[in-house]
Amino acid sequence: MTARVTLYTRPGCHLCAEARTVVERVCADLGETYEEVDITTDAALLERFTEEIPVTFVDGRQHDFWRVDEQRLRAALG
């Protein structure tokens, strides 16, 4: 099963921790899966998202960055 939500993060990012909490809750409630990708493990991702993390993608399209709005994420997955 392919995850519908991808959360791009980096270690030590407090906004990433907050976003993870929201993504985990929404995905659990809706029976969806998510994957988390550490941008520091890929030079291209690090260059692309350095100033925008956390970044969420839903179904392969960028959805949010910096903050994850729970209601907006629920609507996108609904």
C-alpha cells in the first residue's frame, strides 16, 4: 500500500514534530498511511526544501509547508 501522505522533515525541527503529530492523528483517524522523509539524507531534497520544512504532500502534490492545518488535511484525504 502506497502512502497518500508524505511528510518531509529534518532532525531537530520543532515544526516538524508538530506536523508529525497532526499527520499521525489524521492518518490514524482516516485509516491512511504516511511516510516521513528526512531531507538531510538527499542533497536534492535538502536544496529544494531547506527553508520550507516541514512540507506535506498528498497524493504526490504539495499540500502545505511550515504548518499542517488539520482540517485542510482531512478534507484533502476525504
